[in-house]
Amino acid sequence: MRVTFFKLKDWVTGEKEKNEFLEEFEKIKKSLWAFEKISFGENFNIERGKGYNIGSLVIFPNLIELDAREEYEDAVRTFIDKFKASLDSFIAVDYVVPRPQSTVL
């Protein structure tokens, strides 16, 4: 899975700017429909989230897909380029979650 957090600059306070940001992420989600799961949204507790306003979560079916999915990387790069004037920082973390093993009783 890949978790990405975006921190908007302090002057980006209006709902219009945040909605533009979220609408663009919705376009990414629709264009990348083949992923197992992709979700995003606004952080409801910015202070606890160290100022990161927006987050996204992408779940890949397996590690090979995580390494091979250039489409997501390209879409996020384009997204960052489009909003770089509004972004203070961002962080992306890949995390491998082992599949649960079935037990035979």
C-alpha cells in the first residue's frame, strides 16, 4: 500500500482551493480504476496530523504491482506540478502488509 500526505501552504485556507485539490485527485482515482483500492480525503484533525491537510491511500494487489505501477507515479507527479504553488510539502510511504495465512483446523 502507498500512503501519501500533502501539506497545503498556510494561505490556502478557502474551501474553493481545497475542493480544486480534491477534484483533481478524483480525476486521478477515475483514471486509475484498475487499482485494488484508492481513496483520498481531507484530514479532519490537522493539528494531530502535523499540518498535513490531504491524504491518499492506494492499495496494490501485490508487491509486484506496487513496483510496476508507473501510472500512479506519473499521475501524482503531474498533480504535484499542477499544485506546487499551493503545496508546502508532501510525504509518500510504501508499506507492505502481509496477506493473512489461512489456517486449517
